[in-house]
Amino acid sequence: MKKFLLVSALFFAFIILAQNCFAKIWLPSVISDNMVLQRNSVVTIWGWSSKTIEPITVTGSWNGVAVTQDAYQGKWSVQLTTPEAGGPYSVTIEGHETITLSNVLIGEVWIASGQSNMEWSASSGINNAQDEIDQANYPNIHLFQVPKHQSPNPQDDTPGQWTACKPETMKDFSAVAYFFGRKLHKELNVPIGLINASWGGTRAEVWLNAKSLINDSDFVDLKEHFTENKWHSSQPGYMYNAMIAPLIPFEIAGAIWYQGEANRLDPDSYPGILESLIRNWREEWGSDFPFYLVQIAPFNYKEKEAGVLMREAQLKTFKKVPNTGMVVVSDIGDINNIHPQNKQDVGKRLANWALAKNYDFTDIAFSGPVYREGKREGKEMVVYFDYADNGLMKKGDELTHFEICGPDKIFMEAQTRIEGNTVRVWNSKIINPIAVRFAWGNSAEPNLYNRAGLPASCFRTDNWKIELDENKE
């Protein structure tokens, strides 16, 4: 009996020793060397342990404060308080083994997402591409590229790694995100972390948690029309599951978004979808962070009015959803190239929204004129604009792309006159004007700006139903 007990004790001791020898702590890829943590915040460091229960201690070298939480069923998370921007620091994770993360910076972290115009890199083709690549040496800008993959179920982790911004890492990273981050870095003089999760050709629905659509009866009919294509699934949630969910709850300052072309045949549904996406991301992250979007550029789409209706849909979302901003790019597009090469100004304009709204820069113009209301005065319509406090201006001899109609709803080219922050619109053949449209076309490149030199968004004063199926060119 004594021999049996001795053997049993040795056996169990061996098992315990083996468990300790082979036990492991691991982290999601977004928590790694070279990561950027959000400054002046409470950030979450999380991971997994092969031990069901054990205490995990995490310490940031910026203050030396050790925070301990027990892993539960192999999962653990710890909250650290971050200071003002700085670094490099280290983060130490201690359990049955010790992991030390190095070259950790603290600054501003932004996520970039959308389809091909956000995915588009310097190596894909942008203005002055080689010069931009050669000059992309910013050791305090760090990049995290989420590779393109999809899943029917939410994932805990994604491949990817944080790298310092240098020519070889910048050239294949989102150009819009890079120029956005570079502008912030230069103006704020703090480290910048950029996470790019984008995929060309994707619809907005794939980027939100599918529960947001399943529980919303407004989208029942829409979901029946999703189809597969040769690049990826169009099923709701598939890119969210694989490319967004694994990043949560990594603390971010906000999001930038460039997408819409793939949804252009469903413009009526898009405002609700994009609103759901913004609300969903904010709920998942537990933060009402800013969300800045790019209105799609002018392009010769084969479906008449599909592009302008999508721009209108994006405008509606911007007007309705709090803490959002919208960049107009009608002056820097290319009607023959769905991927305009001027990504520098797109990133700069996005950054100006953030600088003005999130970082208290009071002397930065961040939006072009946005339609507020139209009023009839006799034979004329007077159009009022927001973001035009210092007045409106035209570039060129004549103000272009205004149309007006009477009760017959037949729009005719209009004469115009700028008066301060309003535009008077008329046509001598129309005695009883009832509606005005501006830049109402897929490839419209109008010339109305505010005094800061930012272009006006397309708009219409009517809300008449436009059936795309009846308007194919």
C-alpha cells in the first residue's frame, strides 16, 4: 500500500510538473511589441492561459504599477491607466511565465476601414508615390495591418503585427490612413498608432456584427439579396468577425471610413446600414468615439445617379449621427478612375476633422459647405449652407451644377448668384420654382466652395423617389 501511495504521489507530482513546464500564456496579435496604447486612458491588456485559473499581473513601465487579475477558464484581462504621450516603454505580463513587450508607445490610436479606396496603398499607385515611400520614416508612427480574411463566427484573434513606419512598411499600408496619421503626428507631436482593416469590393454590411442586422426588421429584405463573389463573401458580419472583433477592446481614439461604392445599388438602405455600423462599433468598444467618413468620389458609373445617390446617403448619415464627420472629394477625384490617385488630400481632410473636433485646434477649416435648407422667394430659390460662416465662393467664371424645377419636376440648368453664405438660384422660364439640385450626377465636379477652399457636398431640396432600375444608362 505504501508503495502504491508513493507511486501515485509521484505520478501526480509529475502531472503537475508537466503542466507547469508546458503551461503557456499568450496574447492577441494586436497586443505585442511596437504597439501604441491610447494616451490618458484606461486600456485593456488581455490574453489567454493554458491554466484554467491563475493570477496574472501586468505592469506598465511608465508608472511601475502592477495590476493583478485572476484568469478565469483560461481567459484574463487587466486594465492599465496610461499617461500623456511618450515612450518607448515596456509592458510585463507575469503568471507561470513572464512576457515582456518592448518598444511600446503611448499616443493616439485610430482604426481605418472600408473598401478599396481605404485599402489602396502607395505601391498600388498614388500621386508622387516613390517620393512618399522614400520619405516615410516616422519611428513614432506605428502600423498594424489586419490581413484580409473572413469568418462566419466572431474570432478571438487575427494575424498581424505592429511595425514602425518606414518605407518598406508604409508602401503596402493604406495610403489614406498613412496620410491621416502623418498629419496628426506632425500637428500633435505625439506617437500615432494606425490599424488598417479594409478590403476592396466589400459592402458595409460585412463590417458590422451581424446581430445588428438580424435584430433589425428594416434589413430583412436586404439580407436576402446578398451574394458571393470571387474575392470574398458578402454575408453580413464576415469581415467584422475576422478583422474587427479580434481588435476589441483595444482602446482607440476613433475611426476613419472610406466605403460605399459596393453599396451604390442600394442607396436607400445605406444610411440605416452605416448608422447601424457606427452604433454597433461604439457599443462593442464601449465608447462613443468619433467616426469620420469619406464621401465617394465622382466616377462614370454605368447606373445613372447611383453614385450621387450614394453620396446623398452618406450625407444623410453624417447629418443624423452625432460625433461624425464627412470629407468631400469632388475636387480631387477622377471620373475615369474609381481609385483616384490623390490620397494625400483625403488623409489631410480627415485629419482636419479630428484636429478640429477632437484635439481642439480652433484655426483649422474641416468641412466644406453643407446644405441646410432652401426657401422660395418669388421666382427664385435661396439655398442656405452650414460650414460657410465666412462666405461662399466659386472657382472659375461661372458657378456650375445648379438645377431648378417647377411643379412639372423637370429640372433645368439654373442661373445663380452667391450672397454671403447663401446661393440664389433661378431660371427665367420657371415662374413657380419648387426644388433645387446641386452636383446631381455620378461624375459631377462642381465649383462651389467655402472661403477656406473646401468643396460643397451634392444635395437636393426635394425628397422624390428615384428608381435606379429605371435609370440605367
